[in-house]
Amino acid sequence: MTQTDKPSLAEPTVFIIDDDEAVRDALSVLVEVAGLSVRTFVNALEFLHRCDPEQPGCVVADLRMPFMDGLELQEELTRRGCGLPVIIITAHGEVSAAVTAFRSGAVDFLEKPFDDGVFLRRIHEALQRDAHQRRDRSAAASALAKLALLSPRERDVAALMVEGCANKAIAIRLGIGVRTVETHRANILTKLDIRTIPELMRLWMHTS
């Protein structure tokens, strides 16, 4: 897909942000030849105006840009809760800037000129990271929605089940009868549509 087309939300897109037209064009061609969707922007503000957090992909941003530099863009994306992986590129090779970029959440820092193969490898790694993070967020949202079906007491029992506590231990810790614990356990498995404790543990882990 070309940079002029509107990307599908199911299709990962590489967003290239650089005020240098020659760099934008060169990188976009490189990404397109690799068979990836790409969109280019002159500056970070233009990108933020059109940014859709639901769009999978990654961001390639120059460190030095007018209005908002690459580090400021990374910080703004973090502030907005947008998890798109960011690769910072620069011709300056500033170590302090690289450290700041990583601390702000950037996944990589490339000094121009860089090898085309290295650049594309980092792009693929960033896209894989984004896909993994989106799967984790989706699983967490699904798990939270299921756990919301439980009553407060059932959540207490479920938490102790995840810890490996037997019915008698749960009863003692919560100050309730063993039969009551058994009833709660049955309700928990039914509401969550699961059959085993390992399934409950996996579901619980997605929310942590």
C-alpha cells in the first residue's frame, strides 16, 4: 500500500516523521519495497493530529524537528496512552539523547547513515512488539471483563484459589464455611466459563 492510501486498522503501518523530504522519501520507498504499509509526515504535530491509537504499527521519528522533536513526540504519545513503538533516528549521535529516548519508551535509536537491512530489521522488531502488546492488552481487557462478573466475595475466593489455597484454608482466611467456599468455587468456574484452576490462573495473570 502506498503512503497516500488510508491504512486499514488491521494492517500495520510504519509512520515516518521527518522534516527532511529526501529522508522521508528514501525511507518510505525502503519500507514499501519491503512490502509494508507506510505513511509520512512533515512534523510530529501533523502526525499527532491524525494519529489513531487503534492503528497498529510503529513510528520512525527524527530527533531534530521543528515544533516538536522526536523525544517530545515520544513523551506526548506516552502521555496520551498510545503504545506505538517509536524508533528515533538522528544524524547527531548524541549519547544523552539516546538515553533519554530509551527512558521515555523509545524501542530503538539509529544514527544516520544506517544500513538498510538494519533499519528494516528494527522496523520488523518494532511491529512485532506492537502486535504482542496489543494481544496482551486485548487479553487483559477480556480477562477484566470476565472477572467483573464475579461478586466481591467470589473475587476474594478466586484470589486465594490462584494462590493455591485449599477450600479449608480459604474458609479459615475469609471466616466462612467450607460449604460456602465450595459454592463460590462452583460459581466462579461457571461465570468465567472455565473448568480448572490453571485456567483461572492464566486468566488472573492477564490482569496483573
